[in-house]
Amino acid sequence: MLEKLGVKPMGRRRFRTIEGRIIERYIGEAAVIECLGEKATCIVVFAEEDDVEVLGVTALENLALELDSITKQLKKAEAVLAL
């Protein structure tokens, strides 16, 4: 999907899966991602054949979105600013 969108790999990074395995995947930078009317740039991970495509925590934070644990829906979040 990312290649179809013109995102190019810029390196590899190690990740720990929810099962505790360590894997490596290519990463790239999406110029603009959009969800619920919010737009942001984001580092993205190139999935391999059996990987699940998801909108990750970093992307959600960049978009100022969060998952409502009760409704299981995405919603706009308040950003935290350290002053």
C-alpha cells in the first residue's frame, strides 16, 4: 500500500511484536496522512506479507487522535503542552 502511495523506504528499524518477538521492517515517511479531518506527517512501517495494516500509536498521536476505550471509536484528543 505504501509503495502505491509513493512512500519510499528510508531505513530499517527493529520492533517488538505483542507476542514479544523482535522483527525488522523498513520504515519511510508519509508526507501527509489524514484521519477524521486531521492531517500530519508520520514515520510509517512497511508491512510484509502476513502483517496486519494498522494506524499505529505514533500516527494517532501526530494526528491528535485517541481510541475511546468505551465506544471503541477514534476521537479527537487534547494535546499536552509542557509549559
